[in-house]
Amino acid sequence: MSDPKFIDIVFVVVTGIIAYHGITYRSKEGQPSGVHMFFGSIALLYCLTVLGKDILGLF
């Protein structure tokens, strides 16, 4: 259960879900929230970094 590859995959999935929610979130009026987009972008950055570096071994 403490396999580093498994932990990396769980991290990528969770941060990917957070990034998707943050970037696509709209208020009741249909306007995007700056705070949601900001933290969604940070989550996407971490998601892609771990995916590329630890899982795929690209850099």
C-alpha cells in the first residue's frame, strides 16, 4: 500500500479532479471565480509535474 508509484497515481488523480473543478467552476450568475481559477491552475501545475516527472519519467 505504500508503493510510491501508487501514491503518485492517487496524487495525480486527486489534483486533476481539483484542477478540473477549479477551472470549470461558475457561480450562479455564470461568472468564473478568480479564486477557484487560481487554485485550479496551481493544482493543474502540480498534477502535470508529478505526471511528467514521477510517473512518465519525461524530465
